[in-house]
Amino acid sequence: MKHEFIKPKTIEHRSYQVSIAESALKGNTLIVLPTGMGKTVIALLVIAEVMKQRGGKILFMAPTKPLVVQHTKFLKESLNLEEKYIESFSGEVSPEKRKSKWRNAKIVVATPQVIENDILSGNIDLSEVSLMIFDEAHRTVGAYSYVFIAENYRKKRPDGLILGMTASPGSDINRIMEVCRNLDIANIEIRSKDDPDVKPYVQDIDIEWRKVELPEGFSRIINLLKQALSERLRELKSAGALDSSSISRITKKKLLEVQEKVQRCIKEGRIGKNTFTIATLQNEALKIYHALELLQTQGATALRRFLDRLQTEARSKGGSKASKNLIRDPIIMEAIALAKGLEVDHPKIREVVEIVREEFKRNPDSRVIVFTNYRDTSIKVEESLRGIEGIRPVRFVGQMVRGEDDRGLSQKEQAEILEKFRKGDYNTLIATSVAEEGIDIPSTDLVIFYEPIPSEIRSIQRRGRTGRSRAGRVIILIAKNTLDEGFYWSALRKEKKMRRELESLRRRLKRRFEKGGISVSPSQKRLTDYMDGSGREDLGEEDKGISVIADTRECRTQVVRNLSIAGVNVIPKQIEIGDYIISDKVCVERKSCRDFVESMMDGTLFRQLANLKNSYEIPVLIVEGEDLITSRNIRPSSIYGCLASIAIDYKIPVLFSRNQKETADLILAMARREQKEEKKDIPIRGGRKSMTLQERQQYIVEGLPNVSSILAKRLLKRFKTIRNIANAEEEELYSVDGIGRATAKDIFEVFNRPYEEGT
């Protein structure tokens, strides 16, 4: 395919990719295309044409770091552009370096969380972006970073082009419409594997599901857990919380509905004599249900780990009443004892070993992926496959640390594993959900589902790891007469529904666009014009220039997002006391209802409020949420007494908000009053009212670039006074242990470069 910005012979010509790319250049577009059919190639075609026609920067976002690495590599290999102009951003790159790289880059590939942080800190300007790409665009719902970024982009660059890409937007038409609304979509390009222009490129996928019998040793434990669950269900039915006590009719969803009803009753003051008893019974039933699910679908190891955590929680001071009740139940204790003595594990382990062994016997050059929901299970599968001739297994998991035995994988380690998998150093990948989205492994021959999953999106993504460049196989393991069977059929039903909804949506949109046409002008009629949506009120002219310092831990919240979208200059900083600094007098501590109750119970609440009171003339506590009384099983009178003490003894005003949007509104109202009406400046840093001389000296030095409390002490110990630090040369500063050349230069500039107002 010839294009001045695409290297020759890097991609093959596929007519459907070209036609979709041409359509995407006309307006904001959502592409729905089966996994493995080249969504990234379409993105490349759009990027090349935007570079030619519009110029400007291009921002390409993907939800995981391995995907960012993958897309960056693809663009560098495919584009006629010096590699220095294609940058990848992740949390491992410091904000200052990202700021510098942004200035010079023409294409930036990044995770959305990093871009969100850089928007909030003012390190990047979205008005420079002419094309923004959202990979795995079905995530653009709720509080996900994509939503915040898209809204900011539309404000900064109304004529900017948006491209969303996904293999599976979901079966819920409201969710699909929400994605379209949030991305301001004007056009949807949908292809299935049966479409005439796609069919020639589709490889066959043989899908097989295998049932396994649970071992005899499991039966006794299952019967005990069911017996314990039946008792709770009978009591819940007797109390009027359930319409049935049959295990076959009561699902996890119904138990969660009971929880919602109980919380609603408590919130509305309709507390009966059985209300808290029902809440505890529901919690107990849910824990037993989860234990059953683990044993039936994962095995004895997963169950033992869960039961160990249950016992630990029950013995802890703040453990729930439900956990304490369960470990006092003789039936549950018998189940725990049997689980600890169970030597045989889930038969799925043996089945996986046999399937993988047969695959490599048939084709020694195969590539296999085994998907499992639980990291505990992935450890067990890898252990079972290790040492078998011809099988070279490796786990592929996320970065989160799950104890000493499961440290997770860094971005670099993930990339190295994928590269070795492609080369054949490893030939069997045991993966959790981190490998579901977009990982480019074109030569995978077999995908094994250790368990079915009820999500049609994840099911499609897992299957899409095979059948890309050649025919592939999918084997789904199902434990007979367990939740596995329900999950399998649920995913199939949802997938069929999703395809029906998408086809219907495609037809409806086609009719609409045929009537109105698609314009590339900023005032083009978009899909959002056909949807119900509420606008957002920006700051008035008199409010421009309002700033709020937010603790860095708050920067991922909807509070900060709403402040930023409203036009407030949010300054992220590490604050020792409080969450939001409004002025030199006012500081806000924000607590969700659950945080409030938990900090009240463990004693940290009043220590935090005392520090807040000692540090600011007007401390404010905002309690957020609508479940203050129901967030934990604690007497309402205790919570009311605590609130009374805060207001009367500490003289700290307590404000209540229903959600993070209302919290942002409250903070904005306070900032407007302090900074516009009272004309108070926001302090450069939040501070304490009374400090010793040594503390004040250290505090001042800590305000220098990249200087921590440890480095501040080292600088003061070396130079004795702040004046001497200010008069020091770069080389003298560099001689202090821990001060690098860049930091030394920054400190020197702070003290020696003339102040220029407005810069």
C-alpha cells in the first residue's frame, strides 16, 4: 500500500481497512472489528493521512503498558518518520521528562492514566492534538480516564478528530450509546467476519468445550457449603428478604439485590427489628457462595487461600460480624478442615496438561495460551506444565503485587515475555485478563479457557488471540453441574445480543447520516445530537484564575476531574495534611462514608482532624456518599456522636455531599469565595501554623526542585544555612550525596534566575 508516510511493504492492502480509514477521516468514528482483523493498521492509515492533511500532534492511547509498547513498535516500523518523533509515555517516565518529550514529539503513544495526570498538571496541551485514538474504546464509560480525556479534548480542540477502536463494545445498547456520547462519535464502522469485504481474510476457529467431572473429595465439601448456604437462604426467606430458599434459584446477583434493599431501608430510616440481621445473613451467604464458586471452578488451592483469609479477617479486631459467625459455624469449620486435608486438586489442571501435551505432540512449533481468571490458578497451571518435555511455560500477569510468592510483572518484564513467546523461547503462555486486550500474538494456535466467563467482551477478546494468520482452536473447560455451565451460556447469549444490537445500531445510523450527511466542519451534526446528554457549566469570566492545590493521591478521583473540566487550575502536590488547599486559611479533608467510619473505628480520624485544626485557621471536613449509616455494621448513635464531637469539640464544620461531583462543586464554591471575593492568594505549599526553627528551615529547603526531606537534611548539614545553599555553585550542590546534576542545576536556577511575572 503506497503512501508517503508509510514504509513500503510493511502492510498488505485490504479493501475493508482502506474504506474504513477513508470513512474515519470524515468525522469522529467508532470502529467495531473482530479481533485480529487489523484495527491498528486502520489507525496507521488514518495517522498517515492526518499527518499529510492536518499536521499537528497525534495521541494514540491504549489501556495497558504492553499495548503501548506494542503500538509504539508497530508505528516505528511502519511510518516514514524518524523514531525520535514517536514517543511512548508510561508511569515509569517522570512527569518532567514527559513534558519535555511532548514538546518534541509528533506522535505520542500512552496509557490514559498518564495522559490524565499530565492534563491535570498542565504538562501537555491538547489543543496541539489533531488526532486522538482510543484503543479498546469500549472502556470509555463511567469514571475511566478515557472519558475525562475526551471531554477535555473536545473543549480544547472542537475540530479535532477522534478514532475509537474495539472488537467488542458490549451487549448493552445503553453502554454502546454511552461510549458514543463520551467520544462524540459521528460515525460507526462495524464489520463482522461474515461481511463480504472481510470474509476473504478470516481464518477458521474451531471452538470445543470439554466437560470435566469433579473428584469425589470435592463432593463432601460442596455438600457442607450448600448446607450452610441453605440455612442462610431459609432465614433470609423467613425474614422476607428472598422469595425462595432454593440454591438453584438464588444467584449472586439476587444476594447483591438484598444488600441494596437493606442499605436503602437504613438510609430512608425504615429500620426494622430484622434489618441488621438480614444484612449479616446476606454477607454470610455471599461469602459461602464465593467459596462454592472457587472450589467448583478453580479447585482446592484457591478455596484454601480464601478460607485462610476468612479466618484471618474473623480474628482481627475490625473483622466483620459475618466472618466471625462463619468460623463459629460447625458446618463451615468441618468444610475448612476437609479442604485443608484435600490432596487432589481440580481435574481441570490434569485436563490442561493433557491438552497442551497433545498439541505439542501434534505440532512442536505451536503457540498456546491458557487463560485463567485467578492468579493463584495461573501459578498452579505453570507448576503443572513445567518440566514436561517440549513445553516451555511462563506466566503473564499484571503488575500488582499479591504477596511474596506473586510479585507481578513490570512493563519491561511483560514486553520481554511476549517477545520470547513470539520467538519460541516460551511456547505456552498462562495468562490472566492482562493478555485479553489487543496483545499482538499472531501465531497462536490454541487458546484454552480454564473457565468460561459470563462477559461477552472478555470472551470475544480471549478467543481473538487465535485464528489470526492461520486457523486456530479454542477449548473451553467446564466443570459439570457447576457455575461454569451458567457462565458459558450467559456469555453466548450476551454475544448474540451484542451483535444484534450493533447491526440494529448500524442500520439506524446509516439512515440518519443518509438524511443529514456528515460534515467535517466543527459544527457537524454528531451522534450526541441524537442522545440525551447534559452540558456542563464552565467558570464565568469573573471566576477565571481560580486554583486549588490537590494532594497527589486525589488526582485519580472524579473530584479533581470535575474541577479541571470546570476550568479550575488544579495543582497536584504531595500534601502532608488535608486533601485540598483552598487558600492560606482553608484546607479540606475529604472522606467517603466508608473511609469516615473505618477511620473512626481505628482511631485515625481524630488524629487527622487534630493535625488539620493545628495547621489551618479554617479546616473543613467533607463526608461524601449516601451510605454513612449503612457502610459498616455499626450503631447509628456512634456515628452521630462522632459527628457531634467534630462540630462541637473540634469546631470543624462538616459538609455532606452525595457524590464526587457535588464535592467538586463545594470545593469550587469555597475557592471562589476565598480567591475572588476575599482576594486571598492560594499558598505555594500547604503548611503548618507552628514549627520549630529547624522544622521551618527544613520545610523551606524541601520546597526546592526534587528535594525530599532526606535531601533537605543533607543539604542543611552540608551548608549549615539556607543562605549558603542559595549561594552555592552547581558543583558544590552536586557534591551532596543524592543530588544529581539535573537537580543541582534546577536548584541553582531557582536561586539565580531573575523572576519574570506571568511565566
